Amino acid sequence: MIIYGVALLAICTLAGVILGDLLGVLLGVKSNVGGVGIAMILLICARLYMQKRGGMSEGCEMGVGFWGAMYIPVVVAMAAQQNVVTALKGGPIAVIAAIGSVLVCGCTIAIISRINKGEPLPKEADADHDSVIAPNAAATVSPAGGR
């Protein structure tokens, strides 16, 4: 069921918020530091773990896929609420936290890509073979708006 994917996301979100708050306390910042990012990393790790163990049903995969697609708008909305100028004036800890989170995410992506090799993507068709249906037909271009 799709609800299992949403439940997995909820668990990862709660864990991410708690870890982000703890990281904020450890860094001396009175806010959540990277909670959404931590949650999404936990979701990726949980999904990979469940797929390897055979515990990821099609419905659960659909739920996780849906929220994975919603990740970017959620992060943009959350980032819009933060005042970056005030954070930078507050001290270098915001810059250190940003650089640290980018490094941790980059290392995590590298580790995940080395663990899960997967199959290579199929080769793309050449640009010369685009007119397979009607090889002698002239290409038509419609203006913006489709008229």
C-alpha cells in the first residue's frame, strides 16, 4: 500500500527533525540544522535497505516515489522561511554548517553510488535517426503556445 511509503517518510522525517534539533544544540544554534536533509538521506538509506531485503512492495515504492518527487518543492518552501542574511550576520557557524552539510551529502551520495551499482542506462539514439516515422517529411516547428 502507498500508506506504507508515507509511513516510512513520516518516520524518517521525525528522526531527521530530532537529529537536526540535536545537531543545532551541539553547534549552539537555536534552530533545526539540516533536519529535512537528514530525513531524506534516511529515507534513501531505508529504501535501499528494504529493496535489498525484499521488503519494499510496489505500493510502498509508489509512496516513497511520490514523496521523493515532492522533496524539491518542500525544501524550497522551507528555505523561503529562513532568513539567510540574519543567519550570516549571526556568525560563521551558519556557513560552517552549510559547508559541512554539503560535504556530508556529497560523501553519502558517493557511498550510495558505490554500494548500489545498478545497470547502465541504454544508449541514446542518434540525432540523425529522429525521423524514423516519416524520413522524407520536413520537420515542422510550432510556435510557443502550440498554435
